[in-house]
Amino acid sequence: MLKSLFGGFVTAFSMYSAIPMPQIEWTKDTMKYALCFFPLVGALIGGVSYAWIRLCLWLHFSPLLFAAGLTLLPVLLSGGIHIDGLMDTGDARGSHLDREKKLAILKDPHIGAFGVITCVCYFVAMLGLSGQLYQNTSLVPLVCLSYVLSRACSGFAIVTFPTAKNSGLAYMFADGAQKKAVRIVSVLYVLLVLAGMIVIHIPVGIVSAVLVLGYFGWFYRICVKQFGGLTGDLAGFFLCMAELIVLICAALGGLIG
């Protein structure tokens, strides 16, 4: 059991972060509980992001430098794996083609115009909204928690949603996971994070919870209707959008107090 848990921890951080980890073989045993540790990658990103924010306030960095750090740290610490999913999904959805052609676009290693447009718009929004947080940093911890929330929801989706194909990362992690354990742990993460958000700021926390969970339901419909199920790229797309939703709520919430 301990060996499986350690293997799962190492597998999760090896796959979903840029943090150096011991080299282990990916087997059924090491992948059983990997998704249970996936939200801890988000906890690391949230912790480092909060440290950056405190440093910015202490040294009186400019709002732009504050925003740039808050925008780039999640990408640097995750290795950018989810941005790849964001861009591929932007290409696939922007094509308006049939299901099979959309899946082929997701698999294509090349990036098209819609992927670039999606990525640019995403980072411009992240930068602008992060800069707005400089005016009211009391809501920054809520944003830091979003990195855990997005990964808990994404992990739950991987072991719950139907997969679009019998190959790829989503299928590999879903097939190797101890699904019941991952679902329980993911739900516990979600409940704890949502409770923390509401404690930080009741109105903004509640609105964030409603919008992220509502988007999760809508995302399920997108996966099934447009792609026939979940893929790793789609899971990455959801993760990015969930974090953007919370950032929007925090930035706007800071304007009204």
C-alpha cells in the first residue's frame, strides 16, 4: 500500500509538474493513486504563488510585475502541460468539424490559428485580471486555492467521464486508477477548497463555487456531445478555464469590496 501511494505521488508530480522526481516505472501499481495526489501539484503552485505575492508587496513591485509572476508561475511549475491542452482544444472546437476530425486535431502535434488565438486571449485575460488583484490582495488566497480545485475536478472527470478513445493520457490514467478512491479523495479536496474559498470571502467564494461547478457540468456535455468523451487535452482545457473563472470572480469581487 505504501509503495503504491509513494509511486502515485511520484507519478503525479512527474507527469503534472516540472519538479524533479525520482525515476520510476509507470505501472498499474504506481498509477493506482496518482490522481489522488494531482491536486497537491495545485497546492504547491498555490503556495509558491502566495509567496510571490507576499514578496511583491514587501518589495513594492509594480502591479505589472506582480501580475506577470502570478500568470507565469502556474505555467512554469506545471511545465505547461495544461496549456498544450488549452491550445489543442481551441483548435478542435474552433474548427467546427465533426467528432472524428476534432479528435484528429487534438492528436495532431501541430498548433493551428485557433489554438494560438485561444492561448493569447487566455494569457492576456490572466495578466489583466491578475493586475487587478493588486488593488485588493485579500482575495489572492482564493485564487491560490483555485489551483487545487481545478485539479481535483479534473482528476474526478478523468475517472468518471467516458473517454473519447482507448488510448492517450486520459485513458491511461483512468484505466490504471483505483477509481473509487480517486473519486472520494477528489470530492474531499473539492469540498475543503470550496469551504476555504467561502471562509476567505463569502459572496465571492459562493459565486466561484457555483460557476466552477456549473462549468464542470457544461464541460461534461461538451466532452460527450462534441468529442464522444474525455481526453487529456480536454482535461487540461477545463483546468485552465476553471482557474480563469475563479480569477475573474476574485478580480471583480475586489472591485466591490
